[in-house]
Amino acid sequence: MITTNELYNDLERKIRCGDLTGKLPSVAQLTRHYGTSHNTVQRAVERLKLQGIVYGHHGKGVFVCERPELPAGGKIAVLQKLENMNNPFYMHLFQYLKERLCKQDVEIDMICGFSDSLGQYNAAIVVDNFLEKQDIAVLKHTLSPEKIIALNWDEPGLPSIGNDNRQGGYRSLEYLYERGHRSICLIGSADQLINTDIFQKRWQGVEDFLKEHPDMTLEKLLLKEDQKDRFNEIVELLTDYQKQKGLPEVIFTFAGYYALGIITWLQQTHRRVPEDVSLLCYDNVEFATFTNPPLTTVKEEYELLAEQLEQYILALIRGTPLPEIKPVAPVIMERSSVRDLREIMK
């Protein structure tokens, strides 16, 4: 079945090349044509509305916006830590953004560190706030604040685009709760929860849900800072946990690649997922569909982030009104690694 992203891209392409003009087919017609669900069609159409490609006319339908294609052209810088070059989420995001901006003759330069020669760029995207405060001050002096885009972190006076990480943590526990789970074992690392904004916000969402649902308990297992062999450390942590408190009901991790260490421990102890232990991980890691069973994960929608970045950058370059920025809520990719306890509880 076609995904929301695939449907969105196909409709956008047909609109851009003039195959779709005027009034769009109804949701029912698009559902039949593409052989998909009403929800998938509605989400794709809402994305088209968000990007200003179509608009709704109450009682009459959805129409293609008639607007001239304005020339763009320009150059932007992406400032990020070197290790982010090995982060699948950011690489997918920037590859998708690069492909879209290339059509508008806008180039992207990846800069792994701070440079004081950024005046040549139309905008700078700063990832995960790895800059020192003095570097941010220099950057603000070099580029006006609206041209410095904070990606997945917040800085007063700068536009911020990112995932709704608090909602991600909250929704993860809500998903487990809805399926009857009341005892959670969370695996993370101390440095992430202390030093990284996105993990702090995910944890805030977890804490908020726990406050609202006192019948759910959570045990937090934290990995040590700067530990190289994460897999063995995870195995040791879970082995100690089992000796002291028994087998976890469900294991949840903020970092997708930690799931491999968890699976290693389960295999060593001859446990099965989800019959013995349920497993929920973040990041929709690429190996998630290849494990047995496939892993239920939290997906951050990099396509929506890239599209917001594209629209904001093009507005900067063209001098048109800057679009509204909204945090992108993650979604649960439900597969087979979380057991549904509701039938058992009846």
C-alpha cells in the first residue's frame, strides 16, 4: 500500500508539472485511485496545504494554488558535529532537503565545526547546538537572527525547527499503556539525558505521562558516559537487573541502536520477543524490519522537517513572508515486538 510520503510526492509532482490543476479529486476518489486509506490521503492533502501548494474552500473542495514560480538560487550552510555525518536520521533529512533545494538552484555546504566566514550564505542551519555561546554570538553578528535556523534545539531569538521530542517520549509510554503494560524498563545513557536537549525533552514527556498515570512504574537503567562497548554494557545492566528484580515486562530505549544490545542479551538468556519481553525503540532504525520479529519503533518524520526547512529557506531567499514553523510529532511504527496484554487482562 502506498505511504503518505509517496502519495504526497506523487501529488506534488503532478501539481508542479501541471498534470493536476484546479480542483483536486475528492478524498474518496483519491482513495480509490491509489488503493489506499482515507487517513493516508487526508494526511497527504494536509501536507500539501501546509506547504501552500493547495488550499481548502469550505463546502467546495480542495484547489491547487495558482502562484508564479519565483526564482530562487542561493547557498546555505549546515553546521553540525562530525559524528552526525554517521547519523541515519540527519543524513536522510539532508539528502531529502538537498534533492528538493537542488530543483530551486540552492546549494548546501556541510560544515563540521564553526566558521567565522559564513557571511556568503543565505542561511545557516545549526544542528543540535554544539556551538559555544561566543560562537553563537559571532554567528548572530555575521548573519541576522532569522537566517540562523536552530535544528532540534532552542535558542531565544532564533527560529527553531525540529521534532516534538517531548511528545515522542509521552506518546511512547501512552502506546505501551494502551496495550496493558504497567512496568517499564528504560535504557538510556547518562550523558544523553544530562547534556542533549532532544533526550531531555523525550525524558520530560516520559515524566509527564508517569505523573498522569501513577499506576505505571518505570525503572531507568543508565549507561556510563564515554563507554565504548555499549552492547556488553547493556548485557551487563540487564543481567544485573534480572538478578535483582526479575525479567522486565517491556524494555524501551531512546536510542535505536541500543536495541541490538538488548536483543543480544535476550538471545543469550534464551528469551523471546514479545512472548517473554516486549521491546520498543526510537529512531525507526533501518534494521528494525529485519529483526525477528520486526521492531515496533518511534519514527521521526524527516520528510516533514525537510519540507519545513525548504519552505523557510526559500522564503528567506525570495524575500517573501516567513512561514509558520510547527514542531513535527513522531509516529509509532507498529510492528511485532510489543505484546498486547489487553486480552490477557480481561
